[in-house]
Amino acid sequence: ECIYQRPGDERMWPEDKKHGVQIMDVVYGDSNCSVGLLTVDLAHQQDIDLLSKLLQGHLFIDPKNKDSPKLRPEVNIKAVQTLILRILSDPRWSRGWIFQEDHLASDRMVLLIPYPKHGRVNYDYEFGDITGELQINLKDLRQNVTLFCLACPEERQRQPNTDIIGKLKQYNIWNRIFISP
């Protein structure tokens, strides 16, 4: 549940905002499941197929290797970047306290991404059973996007990977590689 803050009605919500901000850690930290609603849809079947492969780790030679991930030779890097940027184009990612919500909810944060009802959702990744919505565990998305960006060493320090990793980095993987003891 979001804090009521419709533009133009500021005089009606200062108390709601004040109390909501103060209790946010409890709401997200103690939740059984937190849901992030995205409005940007994945209208093309190839996007859903590619997202399933990304979330399952099928883009990597060894999906269990988190120290030096390598992409399969057939992976179309630009297509993966375009897909990730499409997801990141949703207004959700520009909200001020999204990092706090995601961090506090941790592995209990689920994203719902709209997709056409005619889309085929029979994949290795469990997209859930809500008609017209792909259910994605944010932890899975962060982990595999981080590994993807790390597996693109020549592009790691260039856009769009710098923009992508700025919003979807999984810190324990990223920091283990770049902030080694």
C-alpha cells in the first residue's frame, strides 16, 4: 500500500505521509510478500522468452559461477540490454524510496509485469498464475542482471550497462568482485 500523495492534494496527506514514512521499515521488513506493480508491459513473445532465459541463468555457460560469469556465445547482448532497459523504463524505478522498499522486503519482493493474455507462459521460470501478469522475484532479476553485466567485461563500464547496474545491482555479488578484501 502506497502513501496517499496525489498531486494537488498535498494539504490532505501530510499526516499520512509522516506516519507512512516512519513505519515503512516495519511494513516492508515484516511483510510476507511485497509486490511492485509495473505498468510497462512485455508485449512481444520473444521478450518473455528472453526474460525466462535470463531469470533461469540459461544465458550463462555456468549459471552457478558467480565469481566470473561468462555468457554463452549465442547470446545477443543488445537484445538482453534492450529487454532490461524496457523493464527499467517503468516509472517504479524512478521513485525516491524504491531502494528502501526493495532492500527491506528482500527476497519477498515480487514484481508484476503485464503481458498480453495471448502470450505463452510455459517456461522453466515460474512466472506465477495471475492472468496477464508475469510474477518475477526481484532477487532473481537483480542477481541475473548483475551477472549479465559482469559477463560483459568490455561493456561493463559503458552505457547502457552502467545505467542498468545502477538500478538493478545485487550488491553481494558486485561487491565480492569489486571490493575484495
